[in-house]
Amino acid sequence: MTGPEPAPTTRRGQAKAARRAELLAAAARQMADRGFAAVRLEDIGAEVGVSGPAMYRHFASKTDVLDQLLLDISERLHAGGAEVIERGGAPEEVLRNLVEFHIDVLVTKPDLIAIQDRDLASLTPEANHRVRSLQRRYVENWVAVLLDIAAAQGRPLTAEAARVRAHAAFGLLNSSPRLPAYPEDELRGLLTDMAMAALSV
């Protein structure tokens, strides 16, 4: 599995990085639409005008593409969630900020959420381990906030119960890419209200 490439410093390097980003975006669209198994490396390249053999200048295999896509979304979620926690605030406010951050990722990266939901098992073992580790750490940030809220309200809540609530909220939110078309501003508000209700806050 190839890891994230360092920031390019030459014009040629910048062009290669831009092409790589185009290829990843094309892969996300195709895999979200047709599934990992049905997409060929040549299909991804064809969408942006790259020949099949030239794809190997950017990725070792189709699975390498999937690894990069799901590592990217997992790292984005973990880093963003940690940033929300670091900003602080009252526990209820922090939780709402976490929900709104998660929804922002859903709305802006629906293809990656759909792929993660369906094709996680197709990752290489190394990428699967890293993705699941990032996901666990992301969940535990939510669990800590839910426990803080329960303590402040004087309500009993175990870490296990908080973890179930967090996963249930993710299930609700992550289904949004499959929902019927709905105005984005209204969708954000509706999903926020539903998630907060599901979390019993």
C-alpha cells in the first residue's frame, strides 16, 4: 500500500498530485455507484483520460486506490472530531458540534461514506487495521462527551451504553447519502435534530 505522498514542490510534482486527486475523485464516484468489485483500474483512468498502464504511476493496484480513499475519510473524521473536542465548550455544545461536523463530512463526501459502508472488507489488512483504529478513536471521542453530559445531568450511563448510542447515531447519519433528494440546508438541520434525539440529549 502506498501512503500519502509528500507535498509536491515542483511544477511537475504539483501536476502529478493534481492528477492523483482527480483519479481518486473518479474512483470514489465509480465505486460509490457500482461497488468496488465492479470497477476496474482502467475504468477509473478512462474517466480522466489516463490509460490503464499509466494508472500504475499513481497506484499499485485497485485495492491501493480503495485503501487511500478509506484512509483519507477515516483520517478526516478522526482529525476533525479531535479538533471539535479541543475547541471545548459545554458538553452539550461539544456534542452538537460533533454532530454538525459529521454531517458536514457526509454532505461534502457522500461517495466516501457510501464506499466505507459497503467495501470496508475489501481493504488490505494493513489499511483495514489503520482505518478501524482511527474509527475506534473517533467513536471514543463521542463516548467521552456523552459520559460528560450524563455526569453533568446526574444520569447513570456506562461507556458501553454510550458507545451503542454513538454507533446508532452514526448509522442514522451515514444512511443520508441514500435518502431521497432534499434541500441541503434543511437536510443538515433535520439530521442534526434526529441525531441529537437519538443520542437522548
